[in-house]
Amino acid sequence: DIYLPILQAQPERYEIVGFTAKSPDGAHRFESGTGICSFANARELVERGRPDFLIVAVPDRVSEATTLGLLDLNVPILAETPLAWSAAGVKKIIDKATADGATVGVAEQFPLLPLEQFRQQLINTGVFGDIYATFNNFHSYSYHGIAQLRRYLNGKPIQARSSDFDFGPGTKKWQIG
């Protein structure tokens, strides 16, 4: 729903060589509706379609395992958030990608939400002056918050940090800065 219209709108830049699906029925429906070739699995897609990169758009509960498995194919990957549901899971992906010399990018759309676009317009008017530091008041979290805060700054951030503090059962406080 997100990537297909973008890629199709730029045929001079992108050629969609194929896709894989969870089930044969799903593959048939998508192939019938789009005319894009389906492959039985990612290895076959890479061997026969020879893509420049793979887009991983799967349910978040299988993102970590799917991405880890695709790293073996030696093709750059653009994964959706969340990359994994734990820091340990993300570290596994980073470690494997580093060991394999693989490229993994993570799509982050949070800064493009309408409210964030409005904030960016306000900042761009200069009404707040130059912004050199930002702080998140816990309305968004982790990499989403970091992506938002980075866009508020003039220039390139020197440091971005996300900290999780656990104050016992049932309470959690996030700090992003």
C-alpha cells in the first residue's frame, strides 16, 4: 500500500522485478491485480529477478526473522519499522549485516505525518529562531522520537540518544534527546 504507488510513479528510476507473498493465494491475487511477477521465495526472486535492493514489508512480528534471513542473499535491504521488537533483535540484525558487509536501511515515516509537517512549517517560518537543542516530552518514543527531533534542528545533530528507564512493575519512562 505504501511502496508500490511510489515505485510505480517513478518508472524511469525503479523497475519492480517481483515480489514474494506468504501464501500462493495472496501471491496470485497481488500478481493478478498488479501484473507484477511473483516468486515462490526471496532466493528465487534474487536469482531470477536480480534486484538492486529488497523491500521488507511484512507484519512487525516477523520483521526481525525475515530481515535476518534475507541478509544471507547479499542484496541491500530497505526494512520497515520496527526492525525488531527488542534492542537485542536489532543488535542481531546489525551484527549480521556488519559481518556480511550488507546494507540495511530502515524506513521512518513518522516525521512525514501531518502534525510533524505542520511543526516543520512553523520552524521554517523562523518564528522560533534557530533551534539548537530539542527534547521530547514522551509523546513519541525511541527511533520515532529521534527522527522527529532531528528534523527540528538547524544543521546536523551532534548526538542523538534514546534511554529507557524502568521504575518497577507497570511504570516506564522514556527519555529521548
